[in-house]
Amino acid sequence: MTVTINGNYQKLISSFQSIWRNKENRAPAFFTASSVWLSIAQMVSGVVIVHYVSPKEMGIFQFYQYYLFLTFRSKNSFFQLAWVQTWQAGIMVLTLPLLFLFRYKGMLLRAVIVAGLTLYLMHRIRPIVVRPAWSTDSFFLLLKTGIPIFATDYIRNVASTADKLVILRFAGVEQVGLYALAATAGAAFQVVPQSIAHYIYPRMSHHYGRTNDPRVLWVLACKVTVVVVIAMIPVALIGSAVIPWAVKTLFPKYIAGTHAAQIMLFSSVAAGATIGANALSSLKAWSHLVGYQFSGAGLSVIAPLVGIHVFKSPLNGVAYSILIANLLNVVLAMGFTYAATHRRPGAGMPPSITPKPVCTDIPEDIPVAN
């Protein structure tokens, strides 16, 4: 028996080693791990800052950082970006003592240090080094591509707040406060699928631009859905077992929201399984994207209204309804993605026009900055 267990253990270790040696797997795995570490650092820092600093004193932006983040995604330089995120998380934790030493001024100094060092690291290893230039055609192309994605995402995000509004309307402010435990658990659990989504969307665009075959995106969407579900279900099970003890020990005032928080973990698994729908944006399949986003928005509004009246507990009713809505969203995501990737070539276009490959690389004649 011992020999069998040792043999299986060695096989498991060898399997992980072979996966890590594959460059295609190493970058997304490291990027996801760094995103989780960064989120933990942000959460710990946020708890400490909120305890010592009033809400009216908070708020700062660093716009150039966001631009650099997008360039790393555009060039698929996720391994380098993962290193930056790992260092950023460490800097965020190591500079927390400034808050205790100087309070509000310490928070400002810490923000400057974290933003400055992170910006320096991202700028130093930026994958696209070009001089600033203006292109009117490119500007309007970006607007044409970005506005449909932004508009549908905005509507979907607004609709996602319906669960809290329903609880507020039918159960009161206290129940909204108890539901915050579930909302926090769900948001924290979305770190993994969100980091995978950051990685997979530019990869989808790159594969489509290289092959001009939309069915490649269908295969990629199926693979990423399976990976997300397999990765998240064990964590959801462990989290569901730990939450009752954690809430009872650390947040006893929120015990009434424990079961809703457990449900929300599995709801996040279902939400994470929809990231394959990023293929719709890569394909610029606007009709399918609008259909998917509006359908999801409708479910986000209707489901809580039904759930809060069907279940005895308002919190559990809304939580279960969001779980069901997210499960239906998985079906919608796969259905719309399949329909978009299996359309007849040139459908909706004049017969003489065929789809052109999407340019995914930087042209050689762009002036390079010194």
C-alpha cells in the first residue's frame, strides 16, 4: 500500500513538473499566482488603511500604470507582468508600517512609494517601447471597437447590483449589511477567473488574428472553462467548510449571513466558467455579444426578485437565485460563443468580401524610443 501511494505521489509531482516546464503553461500559472498574491496584499492593506484613515481622505490614481498594464497584455508578456505584480504586492505589505508611524501622511507617502516603484518596474521592462504618436484612423477604430464592449459591460455591471437593491427594498438595511459577507466572499473568489480572463482575452485575439479561424476560439473557450471549473471547485469546497468557523471566530455579528456566503462561493465558480465568452469580443461578434450581455443582465435583475419571494430567508433566497442565474449564464455563454464561432464564413457580408485577419503584432516601421 505504501509503495502504491509513493508511486502515485511521484507521478503527481512529475505531472506538475512537466506542466511547469511547458512555457505555454508557466506564464498563465505564474500570472494567476501573482494576481492572487497581489489581491491578498491589497485586501490586507485595505483593512489596515480603512481602520486608520477616514473615507473622505482616500483616493488616488495612476493612469500611466493602467496604460502599461494594457501593453503587457497586448504583447502577451504575462510572465514579466507577473513578476511586477509579485514585487508590487511585497512593496504594499512592507510599506504598511508607514501608516502606523505617520498615519494619514504615512498613507500618502506609502501610496507614492508603491505607485512610484511599481510604475518604475513596469516602465523599465515595458514590452512595447515606442514614441508617442497620434493616428486619427486608429483612434476611431479603437472607439468603434471599444464602445460596444464598454456599453454592454456597463449595463451588465449595473444589473449585477440588483441583488443588493432587492434585499434593501424587501428586507431592509440590516440584511444588506449581512449580505455584504456573501458579496465579499464572492468578490475575493473571483480573483482567479479574472486573472485568467486578463490572460485569455488577448490570447484569443492573437490566435484568431493568426489563423483567421473562429473555431479555434471555440476550442480555447471550452478548454479555459474546464480549467476554471476544475481549479475553483476544490477551493470552493474548502472555503465552504472554513467559512462557518471563520465567521464565528472573527466576525460573530455576521453569523446570519454564513450560509449565503457559502452559496456565493459556488456562484462564483459558475460566474468564472463564463470567461470563454471573451471570444465574442475577439471576434467582434457584436450581435452575439449584445444578446449575451443583455440576457445576463436580465437574469441578474429577475433572479433576485424571484428568489427573495420563494425562499423563507431573504439572504439565502437571493444567494440561491444568483447561483441559478450564473449557472444559466454558463449555458448562455457557451451557446452564444458556439453560435458566433460556427457561423458560415462571410455571413452577413457581401459575397465578394471575406473576413480579414486581425493584426496582432506591432508593425516594424513604428519609431522606437531611445
